[in-house]
Amino acid sequence: MRAGLHGRAAVAAVLLLFVVGCGGGQGDGAKDDHPSRTAEHEESARPEETTRPEETLAPLVAHDPPVKFGAASAAALEDVEVGAVALDGRKAYTYASERGRIVVVDLASGERVGDGAGPQGALPDTYGVDTLEFKAPLCERTRPGVGTVGGKRMAVGVFPTVIKGTGTTADRWTFELVAVDATSGQAALRAPLDVPVGGDVCEVAGVSESTAVLVLGGSPDYPTTYGVDLATGKRLWERPDFEGRFVQGGKVVGKDHSGEGTVMTALDASTGKQRWQSETFTSDAEIGTFSPRLIHISESSDYGGDRVLRMSDGKPQDVEGFGERLHEIEKCVHDRAAHTFCFARTVEGGELSGYDAVSGKRLWRVGGVSDTEGREAPLLLTAFHGAVYGRLLEDGRPGDPVVLDGRTGRDRELDPGAAPLVVNEYAALTSQGLYTTSG
């Protein structure tokens, strides 16, 4: 398996991570949250859920930010894999349970909009089949990219397909980009890419204006990142040995493995031209957004630990709590407004901190070494527009959900009715299913 992408296991039911990037309001179509160690830990440690949302529909009303949730029905979102749903206003984008198709889901009804779309080419016979033999990469394990092209909102995915050979020419596998119109739920673009299938990496890093950024290949080699024009379907650029992780502010940020070491690199999303490179990191360092202006780098404390870089030039940014010994930051989430929140493990237990998203200044903290009020930090799940969603820790295990005020860190709602993993003003997705906002 390729370096830096460990721990993305498939899980039944709707179970989502968070991030860079994001559902409703995700600029440039970036991912909601960068990959984190915390998301997988919290789900494996959580007591098994024994209840299901009621099969009734609550009115879809915007609450910004929401602090209360009511159960809703959405059969179209059942049996979805980790990180495979993007919330976008009143709709969600994901993959059909029968595989090989992107679908649009109306959050008000819980039903599909239109038929969705799959590739024009045939899927390999081994697509999604768990065998010991070589199989096509399962592209549907990550969420579709989201962007606006020519005034149309689109959900973008990629699939392996088979080009049939004739005579002595054997069949060959390639990839095909598929974009679905969010309004009609029908195909807006199908584009064979003439890119050979190999490895296990197959995802959309994000969308910037009319360019989709795809990451394909890997294992044993490093993947290649491509820019594809969503208006024409043509490949605009490619960067071998570059692992794009997210798209933001017109840049794709990722790890360049082409030299002797791994360096964090930013490329222009439209042209593929290099904008900057940072210092050398370990190949398995995790990278994600701290905020639209800052990048969070996480690697072993033996190699520098957690650090923050500036999005503008890749230079280090001093942020309190980062780079400290015996202080392991497990997850950071930007609330798509003015704040970022990070959960860390310290010698005194969990610590949750709130930061100004522009300056990186720490505004408050709960738990940890410096807490003087005896409060215990909840486990961080996600955040949205000044609200922080988490779970109280009970004997070291995630317990009841709670909502904190992002500006002060104070308790805001002790009975929210759900523990969101992905949320916007209309709805939340949890390990139990879909909830609509109710307050």
C-alpha cells in the first residue's frame, strides 16, 4: 500500500471523516476534512450503536450553525463507505450501492435526483471484488469532488474501465472521469483519460474553477496527479510521483516524492506549474488544511511532530501547541468560517483548543496540562460556522454528544440529538445515518 494513505478501511453504514475540505460551502471543491488518525480511532473505540433514525422526514430548514438535530430517512445514503459522501447545501453527492455510479441525493426527501451516472466504458469484472488476485482500484472509497463549471454545480468522480482489444491486441484498463449535474442528476461529462490502471490510488483531490484534480496509480510506485478540464474532458497537465492531497485557493497541495526525500509542494491547479516547495518530510507524513491560509503537517515526533505551514509560500508558521513534546495533535478541523479546532493527547489527557483561523493564535483550551477549571475535553468530531461537535469521553471511550461554542470553548448544547461527522446548515451525517438540523 502506498505511503501516507494508511487506515482508510471500508465501514458499513454512513460513516464519514472530515478533512480539507468540505461539504456545503467548500471553496474550490476541496475535501471536508483531511485524513486523520483520530477519525478512525474514535469510531473503533465507540460503543456499538443500537438504535436507528426513525423513518420519518423532518422539514429541511437551515440553521447556521445547527446545535440540534432530528432523525431523517435517506435510503439512498445507506451502506456508504468511509468518506464517500459530500454535503453541498440541500444535496449530497455519493455513489450508488450497486457501484459504478455517482448519485445526487435530495436531503429533503432522502431520494436520488435523477439516475446519476457511471462511466461509458465497461467496469472491470474484478471491480470491488475482494479477491487475492489483482483487482481494479475501488475509486468509490473517497467522496466525489464538487465544483461549479459554466454555472452548473457538478459532482465529479473517476472509475477504472476496460477498453476491449481485438485479435492479438489484449484488453487494457484505463480511467474515465464522470461528472454529474447536481440539478438534473444526469451525466454532464464522461471523459476517458487514456491513463493506465495500476496501484490502489483512485480519487478526486478537488475541483478548482473548471479543473478537476485526480490522483491515480501508486503501490508500489507513487501516484501521479492530473489536471482535467471539466468543460472538454481533456487532460491539461500531469505530475508523476506527486500525491495531491487537497485543492484550495487555486492550488493543489501534496507530497512530491520525485527527489531523494519527500517535500510538501503546491502546484497551480489549472496549469500544474509549481508554486512552492517546503522542507523535507517523511514519506508517510499526513497533510491537510488548518485553515484556508494554513496547512497542517503531522508526522512522528521523532521527525518534528505537528507543524503548520503557510499556504502562500510553504514557510513555517508558529502556532501554539504545535511542535511540543508529549503533545500529539490527533485532529484539526476548520469551521469554514473564522476558527480552527484541534484535539490533542497530552500527559494530562485530552486537550481541545480553539484557534483564530487567520493568525493561528490560540483563543482557548479545554483539558490538558494548562486547564485550571477541571473541565474534560470532548473528542473532536467536526465543526461548522462557530459550533464545535464532539463526544464526551467516558472512561477513555467516546460517549454522549456535545456542542461547544467555537469562540469561547464553553458548553453550548448538551443534548444535540446526534454526533455529526459531516455537517452543514441543513443536515448532518453520523454513524447512524442522516439527521436534519432542528435548531
